[in-house]
Amino acid sequence: MLKLSKVCGRGRAAILNGSVDVNIPGALEFQYLLEKSQQLFAGLRDLPPTGKNWQPYFQRTFEVYTKLWKFQQTHRLVLENKDLYGLKRYEIGEIASKIGQLYYHYYLRTSETNYLYESFVFYEAIRERQYFRDVLDAKNPPLMIKKLRYYARFIVVCLLLNSNDTIKKLMDELTGLIDEYTKTFKPSDSQEWNIVLSEITSFLEAEKRLTPTNPDAPTTQIIPPQSRLPLAKTIAPAAGSDAPARLKLQEAILVGNYTNQIKFSELTLDMYRMLQSLEREPTANARGGGAMQQPTDAMVVDGENGASNGEVEKTAKRTNPHKYLLYRPTLAQLLLYVATAYKDINENSALLLYVSADGSKRQNGESAGYNGGVATAVNFSRKPAEKVDLDQTNLIHSLHPGDLVPFTRKPLFIIVDSTNSFAFKSTPHVFNQAFVCLMSPVESPSILKDPATVGSLFTMFLHSPVKAFAYISDIPNTQADSWVKIQPIFNQIEKLVIDALDASTTLDKAFKRFMQDDFLRQIIVRYAVTCSLLYSHVGFKEPKYLPASQPSLPSSNYMTPDLINKLQELVGVVNVAQSYAFSADIVQ
């Protein structure tokens, strides 16, 4: 309001002097749009996390920010005039940062990766034009914090876009900024920012350990960071208007609830991997250095013509399932989201629930469907009135197989990555709807090196089988020639599994139903690849080291002679054949 009063004061002075500056109304219009945009942005946090009531509010916010951005582009010289408004570069940066956040949150709400690219466009523009360059000179700690938060948010977007070159540059710059911030202001939150750096570093190191590079060019990755569903794997729709509707994965809930897990902000490594496995590869292409091309429907960063993002809803039909990302939810929160997603799907769509969490077991007695499951977070803000049995408390704050029975009235696909995943083998199936539960091994064999530093092996297989295979086979990432050969072999392996499952006459009808969806099809195929490798590995012979499913997926459905030959070729290329023994009946 300070600048607004100054602008009004100058206007009154001009009138008293008998002269009216035609630029003053422009400054007043900009101030109005700025304050309106700030009010709308602040209101985003009050929108319900579920449902669709948020869409009109987002559309209105986009409209105001479009007008604001276009206005400051058109009237930049007037606004930068100290006698009229005195717009500073960091204030332009703050607007661009808000727009980047707006696109990112819209991506979270819609799961459409094109909005992620649009967020990247604005964040990258801030960095290239150095809008926050002089923030430190202002000796203003709140402004410096805004700059640090911008960097942290930009890194999250780059992680989701696999823009590794940009991440490396941002990390170097952020490290220097935190050092300057600490030395200049000696703030009380310096430790918190060092924790942010530590989390990002651990996250990146986990991915780096599994991503081979060319020894002749260490910054060049041999396996490209493509982890989303390629468009080439899209199932062609059935011909004819009378063809039955295919099942479509419409809603997905991704839960990260391990007490100790690699994470950055509220995104765990396992959630990150599964999130990317449930998205198609974006149509936008990467430019050199990790920067992204600007989507055609993004607001224009430069120039005077900004596209109207008030029509942001008038986009192409959604190509990815809608996702809820839940970091350490309580049981009540988790069930609320499951119930909401369940309400939104119909008989021709499915709900996927992915849970990565500590196991929770009943120590005494038995109760069908409620003998244990996976732990959820506990809200300690309310202390119990009296001492409660610890076993009982753990059971109360756990997700049990029986808790999911009401939601099996519609197609439900569950992935449980937990130390007690096998508890879900007992999930009652009473409504004759498609139901599949994939369960991780409950322990890791000693042959694996530092499993806690790379995330879950089971989720890794579902996300990138080639990296998981290299990890369990202990293949050095310096064997460039071998890595170049095994990527296409894995593509051929997945194709053979698809063909075998499609041709199988004994495959459970639930698997057949879920394989109608592109994403679930890929997950089922990669689960079969996981079983074919782990069940054949000499170091994974005990049942606790192996995955399972309900209903079962016997290897006789996919372990054809051609697949066995291709698997033998795979292990032969990297000289690890001595660790595997393949056969058609490894999984019963």
C-alpha cells in the first residue's frame, strides 16, 4: 500500500500544479493488478485438496497474473521510473516466481506435465535475466529467503523433468547463496537451509549411483533419464463404435510413510519414481543444457503478446491419471483421499494405491483382515488421556487389508512396498471386481550394497528395470559398452512379456482387465520382469527376498523359451550369467 499512496500523492500534486502525468493511471492499474494477484495467490492455500471446486479459482488467478505479466511487459519503462512507481528487478522476479509456482501447483492438481514445462520456462527466465541478482545488496533477509526458496522450487521442477544439467548448476549456485546468507545475516534458520542442501544431495546421489556415465565424458549419461511412459507404448484403441470400453487408470494415490527415507521437501525418492512411472513422456523437447522449450500455450515470458491462460482448462483431453501425493499422512487423511478418489472413478476406470511405508504387525491374537499392515503417521498434537498399550496404538494407526475392502467395489490396483507387505495377501476379495495387489519383498539380502542409499529395490524395478538389474548384479557403471547393449535388450524383454501375457489363456482375468490401461500394463509387465530376475538370482532364494502378488502371476504365463533366451543373452552381455538360473516354472 506504500507505493499506492505514493502514486496517489504524486497524482494529487500533479493536479494542484495544473499538470496531469498521463502515466500515473498506468502505475495505479499495475498496483491494483499486483495487489489483486497477491490476494488470489494467498487464497490458493485455502482451496480444498480434493474435488474440483478449485478449478474456477485457479482460472481466475491465471487470468489476473496473465494481465499483470503482460501489463508490466508493455509498461516496463513507465513502471521503472522512480518518479512514477520505481519497479525493481527483484519485484519482476517475484511475479515470475509466483507464476512458476502457479503452473507447478496446477501440474500437481492435473498431473499434466506440460504445465511443469511452463513452470520451468518462468523459473529459467528468472535465472537467465538475473532478476534476483541485487537482492543481497539490499541487506534485506526476507528478500534473500525469497531467492533461496525460488532456487529450491526450481530444483524440484528440474527433478521432475530430469533436467540434470540445470540441477547441477542450481546446486552450485544455491550452495554459494546459503553461505552468503549465513555469513551476511547470521540467521536462525541457517541450519534448516543446510538440511535442504543435504536432502537434495542425498536425493541426487541415489539417482547418480544407478545412472551410468560415459568414462570418456563423465557428464554424459549412457542411459537417458527417460522414465515416463513413451508414446510408442500406447495401446491403440479398439476399432468400431461398438467396441467395449477399455479400463483406464483415472486416479492414483502415492504414499510415502517410511520413518527414514531419502526425500526432498515432501517428495520421497520412491514416490518420485512411481510418479514418473504414471506419466507419459511430455511432447515438449529438451534444449541443450537441460533447458526446456516453451510450450505453445504458456504465457509469453518476453514480448508484448501473452497468451490468455484464463482458458487454461480448455486443453486437450487428460493423458495422465490424476495423482495425489501424500507424504506421511495419518490414517484418517489417507482414507479420506482413498474415499475421494474412489468416488471419482466409474466402472470403466481404476484406482491405484501405492504405499511405501514401515510395516506394522499385531503382536498378540488374530483378527481376519486386521492382523497388521503398514504404518501411517501419528498426530501427536493430541495426547492420550491415559497410558495406551503400544501394540494397540500401532494397530490403530496402521492401514490394514480389511480397511480397503469397501473400495474393492470398483477396480482397485494396489502396490505395497513395505517390510510387512505380505500382510496384504489376506485382503478379502468379495465384490467380484478387478483387484490386484503387488507386494514387495519384506527384506533385502546381504549381497546388496548399501540398500538404504538407493531407495526401494521393488519400486526401482517398476520404475526402471535396467537400473535395478544393474544394481542387483553389481555391474560397474563404467562398463560403457555393456550399458549401451543392455538397454535395447530390456526393451525386447518387455515386448516378449507383453506378447506372452496377451496370448496366455490361463492369466487371471483381473490382470487381463488391468492390462487394458497403458500405465497398469507397463507396471504388470515390469512386475513380471522383476520376478523373472529375482526368482532366478542365486542371492534371492529365500521367500522373504522375493515379491508376491494377489492373485498370483505364475511364470508359466510369460516365461516362454524366447524370453528365457533373451534373459540369458542379457546376463551374458554383462558377464553375470553365473548369478542366474532361468526356468519356465520359477514362480508358481
